[in-house]
Amino acid sequence: MRLSWGAVSFLHRFGSALNPHFHFHLVVLDGVFSSGPDGAVRFHEAADLLPDHWLELPPVVQRRVLRLFRTRGLFDDADASGMPGTRRRRVGQGSGGFSIDAPVRIEGDDRAGVERLLRYCARPPFALERLHALGGTPSLASPEARLLYRFPKPTPDGRTEILISPLQLLERLARFVPPPRVHRHRYHGVLAPHARLRAAIVALGRPGLESEASAPLDPASTAGSCAALPDPPPRPASPARIRWAVLLTRIYEVLPLLCPACGGTMSILAFLTDPPVVSAILLHLDLLHRPPPLSPARGPPQGDLLFDQTPVFDPVLAEPEHDFQFDQSLPTAFED
């Protein structure tokens, strides 16, 4: 019997204070899958897991990463052996550049908790609700414009907010743009795109999806929720797929097939693609029936924005120290 695992990894290039901070968030299934001769898939949960078991992971991760770096020629044996060893630490502490925080565990039937965890792992570099424009600024395009960004938690040096200009905000966000053709989310094991058991595993995690997809919509009971909407597909839906209406409801928290006038359920009757017919309908509704005129492309904005690319320090001298410090010292109570 072959056992397979599954995980999803999220590469983050940013910290909560709009600072560069490379780290990974991983969602790992605490168990393995097996498929029998009849094709049935079973999940074997890892039993007897304790909160202290994750403390054994940092030395294993450090050893395997250093071995990979030596194999690819990034480190030599002297560099790898010179790194300090990883010891047992409290949450959030590490040694030698390796630290793991894994106290979060969610039950499989807690679908809302799983969705919250995945939304947290896939979050963008900043949150709009924490970004504020200071009053009294005539325009964000003026050199005097300032933006206030509040941090979700204090930084190591005690700061809770930062005051920057719009151009400085764009400069910080530009550092978080991933390289081209590099995925931020990766799927491993049975969750990989070409895994043989992926379709069965995804369907196993969403029981009753087919029945929910065909259930009628009750506006009184589904207002403000993410219930399935009645949009019968032209062919039987795969149990490993979620319909577009449900996805739009989860993202925008609006039922896209709910009529705003009568509250009834809307259904797609036809797709109109004939230009004369579309223009006649738009004219009858007193809407714009012609596309806006095309404007010529403007030149690069560097001459208008006047970016100052002068280095803030002399490149000949040593690199200046960072304005933040992480305390990675080992507490006396946790020394081996």
C-alpha cells in the first residue's frame, strides 16, 4: 500500500510592516492518503500529535536545507558546518537563521477555519483598511502628501505605524513583486496539479458538493452567506470543481444571481455577441453603446515623478546596519 501526503506552500516576500521578509507559510495535512485495489481513497490521520512535536522540526529543516545548499554549490562544507546548531526554542525563536512556528491546528470539518487560514496564508503585502490619507492634504499627487500605515502588531523596535509619501509606498510595494513565471502558491504531494489522486482527494474534502450545486436558492436563508447558487451547468459538474457563482460570492460577499429588484433567482438565458443587437439594447437603456476613444500611449513617467535614485549610503563603505533587531538569544531556561 502506497501512502501519499499533501501540503500547500505560500512564499511571502514581505512582513507586516511593509518590510522585506522572506518566509514560507505552509498548510500541511496531518495524515497520509492511501488508495486500495478498488480505487477507494482513505485518509489516515496522524495520531498522538502533541504541541511540542513541532519543536523537533527546526533541526531537521536546517540539516536538509544545508544539505540541499551544499548539493547545489551554494554552500561549501566549511560554511555549512560553521552555522550554529538549532536547539529547542519557544514559539517564534530560532537559531542559525532557522525558526518554525507551528502551533495552529484546525479540524477537518471546520471549513470556515480552513478558509480563514488559507486566506491568511495567501494575503497580499498590505491591507487597505490600515492605510489612511492624512487630512489637509490637497492631493495625493502633491509632494507634501503623506500616508499613514498602521501595523497589525508592534515591530521589534516598538513602532506601530509609519508615515510615508505615495511614491515611497509604491517603492516599498515594488520590492514585493515576484519574478516573472514564479508561482507564489505551490501544491505538493496528492494536491499537486498532476497527482494521480488529486481529483479524488479534493472531492473527498468537500462532501455533498454535487447536491449543494443543484439545490435551489432560498433568498431569505442565503442573504449575506456563501450558499450554492442555482446555475445548472451544461454538463454534470465534477465533484472537484466549485461553480463560478460560489467563488464570486466568497470573494465579493454578494450573491451574483440574486435579482436586486424582486429578490428572485436569476438564470442565464443567452449570451448576446451580435454588435447591432447589443447596441440597440444599450441605446434603449440609455447607456453608452460605443467604446471610449483610444488615447495615445504616454511616455515613461520617470521624467514626471523625478525619482531620486541616489544611494543613501556610500557603496564603497560597509553596508549599514538595519533599523530593526531580532533577539535570537537562547533563554537560560531553554538551554540544553
